Amino acid sequence: MTRTQMTGIGLAGALLVAAAATQAQTRGGAPQPVADAVRAAWDGAKKNIRESAEFMPEAKFTFKPVDTVRTFGQLIGHVAGANYVFCSAAKGEKSPQAEAAFESLATKAALVKAWDESVTYCNGVFASLTDRSAAETIDMPFEQGKGARLSALIGNVGHLNEHYGNIVTYLRMNGIVPPSSRR
């Protein structure tokens, strides 16, 4: 991911935070509008990816519209692997999985399992986020230097949404209504 993409994602995240600030929930008695907004965005993005994987038949996990792009299954594997990179940076630890670790998985069951495990890893990071910890400086993922913990987590959500856009196209090309349109 380039610095320009990260900056664009950061701007989108700032707008998301501003919009949600007035609807802040409380956590431990203290309002956490920034952390709550990012958690809500995470919840929506992970739900769209998971449901997309559920809706796509196993036989279509090898589908790709042209030879120069990833298959549907490779997209699921890619976002699973990237979850670890983004969330481990936000957690301040080395990634337990390589980004490309899951792109070669061949079955729907293996890819959904990999996705679910990456989400479980990230859920802890998002759940522990507070407005205070969001502003702490960390080593950013993908060798992007130093930045706020919030930037890494917004980057993760943005990355998921970027690839959900690809996934929507793959679903539609196979006559499947995407999860966000079904709701």
C-alpha cells in the first residue's frame, strides 16, 4: 500500500470519526467516539468479506474475470493475510502470519477458516482500542514509518473495503447479489 493510499484512507477515516463522534458509546464510563467509530467500520467491513465468502459457491473460488487479477479465493486469502500485518503493527508485535500465507489455499473451507482466524486476531486489537491508545505512535505496517495506531487500523478497514469492491464485481459477474446489497 502506498503512502498516498494510506493518506487517502486516513482522510476517509477522519471523516468517519467526525460523523460518528456525536453517537459515541461509553467504554468504562469514558466516551470513546474515535475508537467506537473505527470498531463500527471494522465490524461492517469484516461482515461484508465473510458473507461474500459464504455466498460464493466453492466451484467459483477459482473465478477471476481476467488472467491478470487474483481469483476470488486469492482475494479472500490476501485480505486474511493483510489483516495480520495491519493488526500486528497496531498491536506492536511481529506478524504471526506472512501477508501472502493464505493466497495459495485451494478450498473454500480452508480460506474461510484462514479468514475467521485473522478476524479473531484483529478483533482483540480493535476491542482494546481506546481514544487514547488510538493516538499512540507505532511502527506502521508495510514499512510506512511511524504513525498513529489509528492509522494502521483505518488502513486495515480501508484495505478490506477496497477489496470488497473487487469482490462485489466477482459476485455480480456470477449472478450473486453482494451482502451489502442484500441488507
